[in-house]
Amino acid sequence: MIRVQELTKRFGSKIAVDNLTFDVRPGVVTGFLGPNGSGKSTTMRCMLGLDRPDAGTTLFDDRLYRDLPRPLHEVGSLLDAGYVHPGRSARNHLRWLAAANGISRSRVDEVIALVGLEAVAGRKLRGYSLGMKQRLGLAAVLLGDPRTVILDEPANGLDPEGIRWIREVLVHLASQGRTVLVSSHQLSEMALIADDLVVIGQGRLIEQSTVDEFVARHADRWVRVVSPDATRFAGDVTAAGGAITAQVANGFDVRGLEPARVGELASQLGVVLHELSPQTGSLEDAFLSATSATVEYHSGVPA
Amino acid sequence: MIGLLRSELLKLRTITMNWVLGIIAVLFPVAITLIVAATTGDDEYTLASNVLEVLSGTNRVAVMLLGVIAAVSITNEYGFGTIRPTFAATPKRSRVVLAKGAVVVVTAMLIDTVVLFAGLLGANAVLPTRTDGTSLDLLGEPGLQAMLIGSVVLAGLAALAAYGVGMLLRSTPASVAMFILWPLLVEGLVGGVLIAITKDTNVMRWLPFQSGFQLGNLGSGFGGEGDVGFSRVVSGFYFGAVALGLSLLGTLSVQRRDA
């Protein structure tokens, strides 16, 4: 269980994290979302005491991080896969980490095998791709078999096989009752693995909820109708207060009416329906909708 | 703490550049001393102290290189970002600072011990017998023991000072430049100005590295007429206080700033 309480971090006059409070429960994957510059990475660094927060605390199973005698056994973190010395081998990188927390060399070899880096473990890290460094970072996370896992963009640079692998690893870790907090910009991935969400913007909490609640609250919803009488029925739906927003093959999308109301209308008018389905926007749609007011860097499309 | 010391030692010895600098630190003074010893033995005016002064002088190069290793041990952590996993693994930063400091200081002292004994014993072995039949005996030279102990202490204190500079500046180029230029250039210029103003060569004793280098001299003081420079021990304490001050300031900086 992670409990972040009233965390605040300023860089000069800029408030990067603003009185942020949220909980991360064990047994599920919690996605940590926010636009670029929203303070996700700063929050994670503050949680681990790497950046000194101006106010607030973070408790890991009711203990401050600095009070953990051997933190790698409690909290495994991967904030940036690039935090390695390029002249050192992967094995030696893990060995110095392990030595600092009294972890055996055999465990180092175990996690190297687990992330599939056995063949290149002796190679200098300057020759590693970003994807290989991500695997090494995950090996470091798993080194102490921690109860809590914190990952910042772990799928960056991974190929599709690697992305699937990290998804399975995170879901597996959560299924073992561990607390898993993951930030990612890959919302389609997040939709697949996350149960809970913490969404922030400009350093402030926008929402903490389950993925389903978040999508239901922020994503667009509509009804898809497919019928051999689509053209005629569209007029009837409009007359009943619906708004036709898109045409599909032999059908249309309607907003403003619940699926049950559309079904009743079809029944009353004797219209044959081949499809009547509620549609919901994606997590990406919900995220963009929820964070639109807090996006710091707006972009346009080239003319 | 033992695990942390092992971790820091592992970091130090798994970087090729540290080995390169360490090997140069050993080979340069030893090679120069052996060459001088082997080629000056026929000179009837050559004294044992001449050879030992060569060893003492070239050992300063070793001391500076060992200091560079100490400074880079911390600046590289910031440069490559490994300071973050380091502090994530050991959140009590003072323990990391202490362990790393202990490792670099002890390593510097051990390597310098190798330099001194290899130079001394090697030079003594290659000194040819003079044409008049007498021979030089480096091992019997007065002040040799103090020079050897002082040199090793100097290596440790210089490593501590460099480590402190590294913690304060966090940048490898800036820290190395400052550590090298401070004794070689800045103290030379400042010392020159001070001597010009005070007309007293002993004013140099207040310059930390000039004072610290007295630790490794065969004699003591600055060698001038009516020398009133600090004694070897006082020089050592003065330089030690500066090195300790730098490392304490560096520790404060590491404690307070974001990693």
C-alpha cells in the first residue's frame, strides 16, 4: 500500500507537484497518468526521497522510504532506464545494487535470466539498446523481490514482444498481491493492464478511480444502430430527440438517447435491428477529455 | 555498512578509466625514479636524497591522479544518473557519502603505498655502485620514514579534498579542472602575489596544497633561508582540515539538494 499525502514540490517559482494526495492499493496495477510536464516523474522521485519535497509524505506500508533498512526488499523502482554507467556491464550494475542491500550474487543471476539478458550480461552497457536497458531496469526492480513496484514509462523503447512481456510481468506481480504503480503515455497499454488510475495535471490530482469509472465519467458514449431500414429509422430517432453523429454501413451512431430508448422506439415502429450496441470512447479519449484544461504543451497539425 | 562498502568498491573497480588512471599513477613516478636512479649513480655528487626527492616530486603526480579518481567517483554518479538508484538503494545519503569516501581515500592510500615502495625498493636495487667504490643507500636516508608516511597521508587527504570538490560541483570536467588547476595554477599565482606583497616566501604555507605537499617532502618546510613554514605535522593538519571542510560542505550539499 502506498499512501501519498499532501505532497508538494517547487522548483523556484514553479510548483511541480501541488498538494498531491492519493493511495495505491495492493493487488492491482495502478496507472499513473498525466500530460507531459504534469509532475508524474517528479512525484515518483519525491516518493522515493530522491527529490526533496517541500511538504508532504509518502508511506510504503505505513513507513517512510528513508526508514526502510533495505529498501530494495520493500520497494523496487525504475525511474529511468538510462541511469547506468555505460562503461559497466549489466551484471556488475546489478551486483553493486545487490551488495548495497545484502542481496546475493545468485539472485543477480536469477533476475538476469528472468529478463532474458543472460547472453549479454557481461557486455558494457554503452552497447545496450533502450529496450535492453529497460529489461535491465526491470531486473533491478525485481532484485529484492519487493512488495511494492514503481515504474516510470517501463515500456519505452520495447518492441511488441517486450511490451507484451512487461504487461504480463506487471499483471503477474499485482496478482501476487503486490502494489504496482506504473506511469505510461501508452494509454492503450494502460487500458489493458491497469485496474486503478491516478490522473494528475499541472501537479494536482484530477481524479483517482478505477479505469472503468474514469472512462465512464470522461469518455463519450453513444449508441450504434445497424438496420436494413437505417435511413427511415434515423429520421424517427432524430424526431425522438437523438442526434445522428456518424453514418456507418447500413446504420448510424446516435447520441442523446439511451440504448433502451432506441430499442423501444424500434419496437414501436416495427423496425428490424441488426445491431443495437452501446459504445464508449477509449481510455485515451477519456484521458484527453479529463486533462484538456491542464495540458501544458499544446501542439498543432502541420498545414 | 559492510554491504555498502562492498557496493562502492565494486563501483570503483568496475570502471576501466579508474584502472587506467591507477596504473598511470603507479607507473609514472616509479619509472621516472628508476630512470633517475639508474643513470645518476656514477655522479659522485649525487646524494641519496636527490633520488628520494625525485620520488617525492613525481609522487605528487600520482596523488593528483588518485584525487581525480576520487572526484570522478561521485561526479560520474551525477553525470550518468546512477546517484538515483544509489540513493534509492540506500536512502540515508550520509551512509553512501561515508562509504564512498572511505573507499576512495583508502584506495588512494593503498595505491600510493605501492607507488612509494615500488619506487624506493626499485631505485635502491638499480642504483649502480659509484666509481669510487661507495654506494648510495636510499633506505638509510634520514627522514625517509616520515616522507613515506607523510606521502601516504597526503594521498588520502588529497583524495578526500577531491571527493569534496566532486560532491560540491557534481560535474566531472569542472571538478577535475578545479582539482588539477588549484594546486598547479591557482596556488602558484596566488602564492606569487602574496609573496610579492608580503616579501615572505613562508606565506605559501597558508595555501592548502602547498602546505599539504610538505607532507611528502624528504625535508620539511619550504626550504628557504630562515624557514618558518609549518612543520610536516602542522602542514598535514592544516591540509587535512581543508580537505575535511571540503568534504563536509560536499556532504551537506548532497544531503540538501535533489539527487
